[in-house]
Amino acid sequence: METVLTVRNAVKRFGANKALDGVTLELHQGEWLALLGPNGAGKTTLVRAIAGRVRMDSGEVILPGGGRDSLGVVPQEISLYPKLTAEENLSCFGALQGLQGKELQERVDWALQFTGLADRANELVGTFSGGMKRRLNIGCSVLHRPPVILLDEPTVGVDPQSRQRIWEMLGELRREGASLLLTTHQLDEAQQVCDRIVVIDHGRVIANGAFEDLVRQTVGPKRSILLRMESPESARAFDQWPDTTIEGALVRCQVANIGRDLAGLLSRASDTSAVLDVQIETPTLQSVFIHLTGRELRD
């Protein structure tokens, strides 16, 4: 698979703080890569280093498809002119990216449709909602059809409808052939849409792989079965069941094979009517993330 971005041994210090401590990663053609980590892990510094906004102390960034001209960068901060209209913002950013004349107008028209803002083209951006600004922010960054797109928290602070629209926009860019590297705290969505996940902490890569690979390497493939029983007394039927914990009327059991073990677990109850609810929990990206980075809150 063709590599469109390589970061090798990236190091960046801010005083005594080492924000990047030897980060190495690759982005492949057409890939959707999630860059995850706790607050302060180095995600934004890495994105800025790739974009050329932060000069690394050592290491290298390789963009074989045309250097940084091949990049589209969507920053975490809204980078728009509030006293210009949506169309004027797009025209301005398109010109800065080297577009002009008929091509510029065609790309502006495309972006207004792409962002769902064609009917608001002549309204001042300062009057827009947060979700509208986020969508326009993306549109301004991809007018020049960049093959590699960096997105730093593209859905932060938006409502569910706007978030869904943004994920659809990113999916459209990918279908057109773009390769995407994004940071996000929306772990459930990253799990669903991303081909590969890189987790960094304290400026270092601590995990790299597809979701299924990370599950095997961390929390393991076992599933949790939760039984809500009628009473604590009925829950005691599972006292001797392997890998089981009981809290009042709630029974939690770890199993390796749902199809094989669920029937046996249910038959353990002397009175099956005492089982009020059954829930099966599969490993999630959140559980993998917590396993890798710990539960400590970082502000």
C-alpha cells in the first residue's frame, strides 16, 4: 500500500516539557487514520509539526506526493473571517491556496454544496452556529483537492446533527481518494469509521493497529454477560461460576464464546423467570483506550 505521509522519530520540546518523544507513524493511500491520546499527549503538536506550523527539534516529515502543498489542514480552532460571508471566506482561502478564475469559482460552488451552506452563501460567518462554522472550516481547507488531509478535532463542540454531517463530509472526501489523519475524542465514531488507530501518550506512540488488533493486544477478546436477577438471593446461583462477580442482583460473567457459554449460564439459574434482563458487552475503543492510558483525569 502506497505511503502518502511518514513521520520518523519526531521530537519537540517546549522548555522542560517534551511534547513529542520520538513519534513514528505512516499514513497510507486512501486510509482513514485516527490519532488518539489523553489531553496533553502530543496530538495537536504532532499535527502542527506535520503541517509545518511547529518546527521539530529532530526527526522528519516526508510527504512524497508534493510536500506540504499536498496537505489540507483543518485546525481545532475556527479559522474563518467572521465579517466576511461564507462565499467570501471560501474565495479568500481558495486564492491563498493558488486557485483563481473559473477554477476558483467552481471550487467555491462545490464547497458550498459540500458543506450544506449554499443557501447561506451570502450571510456573514459571524452569525453562523458552531456546527456551520466547523463545516465551513473544513470546506476552506480542502478547496484545492489535497490528497492528504489533517483534521484536529473536527467535531469538537458541535451538536449531534452537525457531527453526523461532518462525518458524512469526511467520508465523501475519502471516497474521492483523499487520505485522512484526524484527532478526536469521539471514540465510538473513530471505532466505526477508521481503518487504523494510533494511540500516543506522553509524546510516544503506545499502540498502532486496527481496532480488532488493539483489542487482542489489550483487553482481550472475552465478552461480558450481565444478568440482572430478580433478587440478590437468585443471583447467588452463580456463586461458583468461573470469572464471575456478583453485586447485589447484578451478575457479571466473562466468557470466551457467547454462543457456547450463554446457554450454560442461563441454565445455571434454578428459576429462569428470575432473570429480568441480559446484556452482552463487547470490547470498545474506550475500554482499549483506558487500558492503554489509565483512568487518571488529565486537564
